[in-house]
Amino acid sequence: MLGASAVQRLLIATASTVLALVVGLVVVAAAGYDPATFLVNVFEGSFGDATAVAQTLRSTTLFVLTGVAVAVAFRAGVFNIGVQGQFVVGGFATVVSILWLAPLAPENAVGGAALLVCGALAAVVAGGLYGALPGVLKAYADANEIITTIMLNFIAIGVVGWLVDGPFRGEGQRAPNTARIPEHVGLPRLVFDVPDFSVVGLAVALVAVGAIAVVMERTRLGYDMITSGHQEAAAAFSGVDAKRTIVATMTLSGMVAGVAGAVFAVMIQGYYSDPSGIGTYGFDAIAVSLLAANNPLGVVPAGLLFGGLDAAGRHIGIYSDVPVQLIDGVVGLVVLFVAAPELFRMAARRTGLGGEDR
């Protein structure tokens, strides 16, 4: 695994996914359900009609953005397990900034577009700062970024949950939600006439993928990030400030996670609710990134796979008698099979168990 190229790692991840699905079908059959019917329901739920495709692309949009956020850090040798928290604070900052600025903007398309830009900028700043915090702790206090980012996830969820249930709770809201953002502030419904998906959101995700790929592969910053993460001594010898680069890596990762939160808040919710119930996109993104071998471009097909599984799971839960726990088990097998090769690779690199010093 240490000597595997990016293409080989993608092939291994693809084979792992297929094997996991095969094992999942065996489990479905052993539980007393028809695996052929289950497979048909998976296809219908993910690509069966226009609505199913829209639901798949909706989840894909979020998985791609959060997956790229994870890939930025992992590719640079930094473990950002805090994408969920950065996702939460980014989405919350988007909604709050739009609500605060809405009275100052005209109630038309131009005003709506301006508010969207302001909301996106607020998400980028909030997510970036929240990502920079564990980066600073790692670089200058030698704190383990895995522990700090996990802790910051719970802090973000708890604090934002308190805010939407208290100071920022919308007037007349029975549930812990903020007020709704104005109707003229939203992404246009193009191609798919569904209320919670817009191809503009998907386009934002694809633009983010392209931008991150260029930064990581074609710029000095990307070179410094990768070098500092994997060969700190070599980076220092070549004049790179490794500590500052670690902070920049976590900041960039958090900025992308913040954009994901903004897209979620505007495209899907239209307000902000208790983050403990909004989904685990930031955590699932770890498996998405591992499936893509931490390659920003590979995150797109990986995100599409997880988006399809997510949409299929919701479809089967409604239109099939297969227990939702069994569906989650199949998805868990995919995550396990996909993650295992990359986890062995990371462990070998960290411990020097690969047979030679790499």
C-alpha cells in the first residue's frame, strides 16, 4: 500500500466498494430478505426517476464539499476530524449574517444575490477560523489535532444548538430554529423542480473541487502543505515554515467545510436548526476522502457513490420492509471496506512498518 500510486489506490477503493456491496447483499439474504429486490430498490432510490436523481445529487453536493475539506488536510498529512464542527459554524454564520443584513438590502434578485455572497463569505470566515484553531494548537502547542478537532465538533454542536434554541430562535418557532431567510434569498431551481436541491449548489461544489485541485497540485502553497505534512524536516530545509503551513492547511480545510455548511443552510433548510439533527456529513466525509485516496478530483465519484447510497437508504426506508438498521449496516460495510486499506497505509507510514523508511 505504501508504494501504491493514486490510480492504484482508487482501483483498490473501487474493488473494496464492490466487495462490500456483495457482502452486504449476502447479509440481506441471511436476514431473510430478497437481495435482488433490495438491489433494485437501491437503484430506484438513487437513479430511478428525476426526483431520485435530484435527491442523489443533493447528497452528493454536500459529500463532495465536505470530502474535499477532509482531503485537503489528509493530503497534507494533517488529520482534520473536525469538518462536522466547521460545517455547523459555517452554516450558522451564513443564516445569521443573511438575517442581519436582509433589512438593508432590496427585496429583489440583486439584493438576494448580494445577501448570498455575504452569507458565503461569513461561512468561509467562520469555518476557516474554526479550522485554524486546532491548527494553531498543533503547530505551536504540539496538541494532537485528532483530539482537538473531535472536541471542537461537540463544542460547535452544543454552542450552536444553544444559540438556535435561545438568543437566535425565530419568533413563533415551536422547534429550536432560527427565523427563515427571506424568500428572495435562495438558489434557483434549474433542471430539477424540487425544493431542496439546485444545480447551482452542485456547481459550487465542482468549482471548489477544481480550485482545491489547482491549489494542491499547481501552487507553491500546495507544495508547502504537502511537504510540511509528510516531510517536515525536508520542508524546513527548503525554507518552508512548517508550523505556519499547518495552520494554513487547517484554515483552508475549514473554509471549504464552511462553504458546505452555507450550501446546506441555503439550499436545503432555509433557516438553521439544532445541529445535532442535521446529519453527519462532516463525519461521513472522512470515508468519502479515503475512498478518493485523498485526491480532490477523486472526491467527485466518491461523493456520488455516497450520495446514491444516502438517497437509496431513505427510499428503501419508506418503500420497503427492509429495516433501516440493515440499510445502515450495508453502508457501514462500504465505509469499513473502503477505509481499511487507507488506514493500513497511514499506519505503515507513521510507524515505519512498510519494510523501508518512507
